[in-house]
Amino acid sequence: MSDSMSGDSESQITLTRTIGANVSDVFSAWTDPALIEQWQADEAELDAFEGGEYRFITFGDEDDDADQVVTGEILTFVEDQRLVMSWVHKDEEEEGDDELIFVLDILFEPVGTDQTRVTLTERGLAHADPQTRIFSMEAWSAALEQLAELME
């Protein structure tokens, strides 16, 4: 298992992680709601085709009791190779109903028969400040760690 992280520009973050599982299983973990609920969201709905829509809900906890809801569209769907999704997080707790809108571009590359290199690129508006950028990088890194734990 290896990983790397970079802030390519103010509006892009790229993380790469090698996961000890075959590419088909790793791709399914991103596109099968039952698997998504094991590592990324408490409730997941996803239409696994180009043009499909998705909705992920993560329930609040003792630190933040508000549920986090992310919705979007599948912009590109190439089985076992690439998944591109719009990523819309609406903050209903904040005044003004602000939305964070990004595009996630996830590449899946087989490394031999039992490993997959996942490259996740988040593109969108520049983060409001360095702290939110660091938070986003840490959140995606933690998500990839959870995925790796599930798959390995």
C-alpha cells in the first residue's frame, strides 16, 4: 500500500493510493451502494451509469449533529477504469444555503492482478482559505484509507 497527496493548484487536489485488491472490486466499491455504505456514507443511492444521479448521506455525530448530504451526477462512467462525478454539498445549517460544488475524477489502474492504483482528483472553485483546503485533502485521504481497509 502506498499513497501520495498533492495540491496541484488552488482549485485542484490530487491523491493517489495503491489498494491491495483487484480493479473490478475497487471500482465496485465506488459504484455499488451497498459497498459505498461500508466505507463512505451511511446511506447511499447511486445510478451506476453515465448521466445517472447519486445521493450520499452521512449521519451527524456528537461533534456535528447535522446530517451531511452530497448529491450529484455521474459525468463519465467507464467500467473498471474511470468515474467522474459532480460533487454538490449543500450546507443547510449555514445561513444562505451555501453549496460546495466540485468535480471528482477518479482513475482506476490495475497494478498486477491484485492491486489497484486509485488517483482521485478534486477540481472546482478555489478553497476559501488554506484550512478548508487542508480539511478537504485530509478528508479524501481518510476516505481512501477507509476504502483500503475495507478492500484489504
